[in-house]
Amino acid sequence: MGLTMAQWHHRIGSQFRRLVGENSATVMTTFALAVPVVFGAVGVAVDYSMASNTRTKMQAVADAAAINGAREFQMARATASSVTAAVQSYVRSQLNDVSVMAAADEQALSVNVVVEKDVAMTIGKVVFGGKMHLRASATARVSARMPLCLLALDDKAPDTLSLEKQAQMIATNCMVYSNSTNNKGLEAKDSAIIAAGLICTAGGKYKGSRAQLTPDPVTDCPVMDNPLASRAGPSIGACNFTDMVLSNSSQTLQPGVYCGGLKVTNGAVATLSRGVYIIKDGPLIVDRGATLQGTDVGFYLTGKGSNLTFDAETTISLSAPKDGPLAGLLIFDDPTGAAAPAIPPVPLPEVVDGLVPYAKGPPREHKILSDNARLLLGTIYMPQGRLIIDANKPIADKSAYTVMVVRRIDLHDGPNLILNSDYSATDVPVPQGVGPFGKVLLTN
């Protein structure tokens, strides 16, 4: 095994100290002895600089490998062996001729990576010979076991997360989070209830005298980045259906582009074939006793007027795709140009970091009012949308998991929204960043 950088530094110093200490030697002898040492020292300096650059790259790769490995724990069904394999594959894709040791700890949710390499000396080996041994290591961990179940993104508005009257939000094993820095960014009035693993708000909270928040919310939390900001919508082709209305009949619908929207009404039963349903330039409406049901399906709402209404006397039973562009996403509201029209009309506001500034127009409203929407399996992503939930029966309680990332959310009257996080009970994937665990941090 070659010497480490520190050992090479020590050896150079020893050579010079011996040189200076030889008082009995003549000047010429000293000079003659010094020449190879000096040239050797210069050579080692060159070698050291090259090795230092190599080690810097090794450290950067080790850091990235540890972070990427820890992120694997955020995916459902990740194991220590699968994380280790992913880490080793990543390092070898970035560096040649290195040895990689990776250790993943499922209990601590941590990943340790060690990358080593022997670098042959060039000029310096004439004097000292041998190799220089380089080593880089990194450890990353997931900050907490607490998964994110609900994130309200608006960082300025009051009531970004709001409950009133008899509304309940039950998220026993996961986080409920408001990004609003407003002193009423989280508001619970009347007899509203929030029960979660953690309740966090970037600003303040308003709690009515009868409202129950368990545990007490943590205020002044850091604003959380949108964990789904990098998710792109599906490609949109030509219209497959135009102004589609299903009324008083039963029909199996096919995926595609529904221009002008889709309406299921008058007791109709719409069964969805697996795939992606693009609702373009019109609403998705289920009302008047109708049923909308489907497995392995996702909705993408885009264009003017593409909001969602699941009305009161309806039955909704949906689970998200297992693969494809909307894998894990049950409902995706296009974040570009999705704000409701301002009054008076103004040009489309500039999109900054995936968010339309609140002052330039209110968010587009989506409504889940159904008393029988007990299966909403997957992630509801509305980065520019305001989701209004109002019902008299439990919502999403039969879902293995439900995640909501929305601009604002309001629970009115008496809905009981259940945000489960039983990821192992389904093969619908959890999108990275909202799924099982928290933030990934380097620890050394």
C-alpha cells in the first residue's frame, strides 16, 4: 500500500532536516546531496498537487453518492442491499480505478461511503519511489423518520392551511406543514381538529378556543422547498375527446386528451382504463349522484378553466399510476398558468421558481365535496391550486397513503380528511421528497 499524503509530507521534511543537520559536510557535498532532494521535493509538490485535485473529485463523488444513497431510503421498499448497490454503481460511473466501500443502515437511515485509490508518483518517485494513497469518505442520513403528508406552499397568505367548524385532519404518523410566514399561516377555528405526527408552520398560528391541535404546532419552521418542483407533466397531443359528458349511463373511458373537460353526471358510472387522463381547457366534474372509479390512473389538469369538482352526492374511488409520467401522482394541476383569472384581467403572471406570485391573482380552486371519496391513493399535486374540502364523511380513509402538496388548502364544515402513510401496503410508488422520510443531510 502507498503512503498517505500526510506521510509523504513528513518524509519530505525529514529529508530537509537531515540535510541541514549535517554540519561536517562540505558545501559541495551538501549541494550535491541537496540536488536530488530539491528535485525530488519539486516532483513531490507536483505529484501532491495532482493528487490533491484527484482527491477533491473523489470527495465530491463520495458526498454525492452518500446523499443519493440516503435518498433511496425515501423510496418505498428500499433495503440496505439495494441502497448499497445503487451507491457503488454511482461511484463507479463517475470514477475509474477506485475501490468503493458502502454501508447502509436501515435503522439509522444513514449511508457511509469510502472511496480509495493509489496514485503512482511521477517525478517524485525518482527520489522517494512508491505510490500515494488517497481516501475520501462521506456519511449522509435522513433527518427523521417522519414522512411528509401535507405541504401548503404559499409562503405569504394567511390561512394557507385552514380548518373551520367541525373539520378534522388526521395524519397520525406524518407531517402537516404550512410554508406561510404570515402570523396566521395556519388557522384552526371553531371545533376543528388536527392530529398529526408533527404540525409545523413557517409563520404563526391561530387556534380557536375549542380547536384541538395535537401536538401543538411548531412555529417559525423553515420554509420547505417544493419537493415535487422537478416533476414534469406528460406530453400533450391532439384532442382525443371534446366536451365529453357522460350522463345517466355506464361506460368505460379511455386515457387521452379531453379537450373542453370531462363531466360525469346524472347517476352515470365512469370506469377508467389505466393510463393518463389529460383534462385540457375545461373542468373535471363529477356531480348529481355519479361515480368515477379507476385503478392505475392519473389526471393532469392544464389550460384555461381546468379545475376539479367532486360534488357532494358522488362516489370517487381512484388510485394513482404505478409507472409512467404520473407515477405516484393521482392529480397533477399544471403549475404554469394555473392561477385563476384576476379581476380586472391582467397578463399571465411571471412564473418564478414554479410559483405564480400570490399578489397577481388568486390560485385556481379545486373542490372535493364528495361524501364517498374514501379511496384517493397517491399524491395530489396542485402547486398553484387552492384545494377546498367539505364533506360529512371520511375522505381518503381507505387509501394506503395520500399525500397533498398544494398552494393552499381549506377544510370547511365537517370533513374528516385521513392522510395515511402505510407505504408498504401498496405498490403505487411514493414520489421522491414526500415519501417515507425527511430531509437528507451530510453528517461529515
